[in-house]
Amino acid sequence: MANHQPFTWKPSDVVEVTNVGAENLLLELPAGLLRLDAGRTLRLTARALDQPQVKQLVNAGKINVKPFRWSRRSSK
């Protein structure tokens, strides 16, 4: 059985970031560069929204942000 480690972030702070533009984006985050392709959605911690580049992209309407809803995935 796997030994579970505690979270280093709050699961409630996870957001979904969607690139709604037609161009691929390269986000400069403290952890490093992150590519967000056109039309793709990534899950990030809300702390990423504090980055000036991310704020600028949200204000320009190039990316949308919404809270991520945690739910158990049903097995098929």
C-alpha cells in the first residue's frame, strides 16, 4: 500500500485555466515555463494567478479561469 504524503497546497485552491485564444502561450511561472496550447485547459494552483503575465492574459480575455471541482471519477 502506498504511503500518502500530505498536500503542500490546499486542494480547494486548484483552478482550471483555459486558453481561449488562437495562439499557444508560454506561461512564465515560478516553477518554470509552462506551455498552454490554444484550446487546452490545465489545472494550476490559484497562486499562479498572482503572476503579472497571467493577470495580463486574463484581463486581455486570452485565458479563462474557473475553480476546479474535485469529484470522484466513476470507474467504467
